[in-house]
Amino acid sequence: MQGMPCPELTLQATSGRTFCTAEVEKPFVLYFYPKDNTPGCSNESADFAALHAEFASLGVTVWGCSRDSLRSHENFKAKLGLPFELVSDPEETACEAFGVMKMKNMYGKQVRGIERSTFVVGRDGTVLNAWRGVKVPGHAAEVLAYVKTV
């Protein structure tokens, strides 16, 4: 995915916004997470929120994405006070385009779900960097450090 053009997508997002990769302000960070209101996803979103002003000062927008509904996203965003929008992908359009759907082990069973992943898309619409199988602690800071270098 790195070095490739960002997939063209148009999906609904929170606050009545539309996430259209052809039109969204660039550069941007798009992080995929498994589910609203779960501990890891809450921590990851809070970490990106805590660094939001620094991303914004660099002209970088942040978007979160999962398969949850817009209603779930709106509640999650309000609960955590997130200063950025969340993209709803119930039909897995973005998940498939970015290749983040994986078979995972959960309580000893194989389940299909989102592999926690983050992508940075540059001004020219190219995917500059991709992180897959993300561990939450320190990840948002790592993405910010990378963005500062480009």
C-alpha cells in the first residue's frame, strides 16, 4: 500500500460530514480500529485526540474508521470528546480497500475483524506510510513523529 495512490472512497462520517478521499484535506491520517467503546480503541482514539492540536498545526487532519454505525460513532465521539471525525464503514468498503480485514483469534475462536492499522496520505494522494498490527501504547506519538518528517 505504501507508495500507492490512496483508494478512492466516499463514506459517511460523524458531524454530518462525508469522507471522500478525493476531496478531503490532505495530508491526512486514517486509523482503523476494531470497535467503538472497547478499551484498546478508546485508548487509541484518546491518544490521537491528545495530539490533535499538534497534527492540526502541521496541517494534517485525523480520521478514525471502523465498521460501527454513525450513531455508535457519534456516541463514542461525544463520550471521549474527540476533536476529529469518525468514518462509518459498515459494508467494509474502506476496510477492504486498505486491506485491514483479517482473521483473528478471539477467546479461542477464529473471527473476521479489523486489524488495527494506520495510514498517512500525503498532499499528492499517495499513501506515504502504513502501520499494521498496531499496538496502542505510543502509536499516535509515533505517527506524529513520522508526520513531522514529511
